[in-house]
Amino acid sequence: MKKLVIDIETVGTPWEEHDTYVREYLIKGMNEAEAEEEKRRGALSPFTGRIVAIGIVNAETGRSCALYEVPGQTELITRKEGSRTLISGTEKQILEKFWDFLQRGDRFISFNGRQFDGPFLMIRSAIHGIAPKRDLVGNRYRFHPNCDLREVLNFNGTINSRQMRFNLDLACKTFDIASSKQEGMDGRSVETMYRTGRHEEIATYCLEDVRATCELYLKLETTLLLFEQSFREAEERIVRHRGGVIADQVTMVPTSEAAFMEGVTQSSIDLAASLETLEMPEPVIASRQASVLEKLAGAQRPDDDILPEL
């Protein structure tokens, strides 16, 4: 299981490019000020906007990748810079690459991903005919495999939003993390940058957002997140898989559940031992080996299409 921190940058479709019916629908019943505001909100919806950058970082290895759209570019271009990889192409191409990175069992870590990044990624993928590999929204009250740090900090919406307002920038500053926001560079400037051709700068900014989110995640991983059962159990499975010892303060599984898990583990070991004693005819072994080699040979791809390691 990889722990992938993910963030996206989006831009809206220019207002004049919507047909008459859509424009009328979007501002129906609004006064002039509200209508003007709505015209600038296109980037907030997958129906009126598009994804122009996807930032990904592995919280354990620190390796990162920025996928970004370049208008008019039809060829997927990959460039590596140390532990960072930059991949540019069409929106469809970068979405296809995104789903190559995120496997079913990986943790999808975000800030406000349940309301924004997750639905946006899934809907824009569907628009392009790409089948999402998994649900990026899921159960609101679980933090594995989808871990929304905004939901962690507002305790799944329990806290009154008027009483305790915060965004990623404020959360990072409070937790003594360098903010990704800089003078003249924040989410509101992405559309202007996109229209003026500064596509790689958007990708770099997106990676800064991901870096900040990753540092916040590491602060919460061993504190607030351990109170949530699905997250805690996933962490314990990782420790067992790696052959480590779970510390007492981390292990909070009830005794009966722990005993059950121990029984399941022992049964699996016994079953594996039994299977090892079975004799398999030589022709069958050879046939399976040939089949595996054939599949591996067929799975070879050109170097430019090999997925960078995260």
C-alpha cells in the first residue's frame, strides 16, 4: 500500500464558450452581482471546468510527480528531475496516467478531497470515457483508504464552521509547516497563469500544495488519525506485513478482535504450509512458467511509457 498525497488544479471554461441555454441556466434567478460571481466560478465544477494539473507525492518515499495539461500538445512527454517527475499531455492523458499511479489498495490523502478533488477526478475521467479504478469519495466517517485532512481537523463536520474557519494555508501555519501560498501565487491565480501559457509553473505550484499537505498529513498520522478505526487497522496491517512490532500506544484493537486476527493469520500460515507439500506435475509447472513468461514479454512497453516509481 502506497500513501499518496494528491492535489489538483482546475480552470473554468470561458463563459462565452458555453451555449446560450447553459449560460441562462447557470445564472437563473441571480442578481447582477451574483451572476458575475457565478461566471468566475467555473473552475469549481467538473461540468464547467477542467483539470490542468495533478500533483502526487508518496508520503513515505518523498518521490513526487506532477501531471499537467498543455493545450495543443497531443504527445505525452515525461521529464525526470531527481526524485520529481513531470508529465505533460492532454487532460485525458494525464487522467489516464493518474489512475496508473493510484492502485485500489493505496491511501488517497488530500485536503478537502472528499468534496472537491475526488469527485472532480472521477467525473472528469468519466467524461473522457476513462473508468475510475476506485471510489475517491467513499465513507465520510472513515480515513482509509480515503483520508481527507480537512475532515480530520473538523472532526467530520462536527465543529461549527463559523466558529473555526480554516483552510490549508492556515492549518499549515498553525502546525508550523511552510505554506505553499506565495505572493502572487495561489489557487486564484491559476486561471490567469493557464491563459498566459505558464503551464509548468502551475504544475510546480501544485506540487508545493502537495508538499504542504503531505507535511500536514505526517503531523496528523501519529496523533488525531489514530483515533479512527479503519485508519488504525490499516496501519497495523502495514506493520505486520513489514514484520515490525506494533507499539502499545498504537495498538488499540480490542482483545477479542486481536485474537480473531491472530487466528486468521495462523490459519493462513497453516494453509500455506499445506500447499507447499503438494506435488505439482512437471508439465503443469513448465506450462505455467511459459505462460508467465509470455505475459511478461507481452507487457513490455516503450521506455517513455514506463510509469515512474513513486
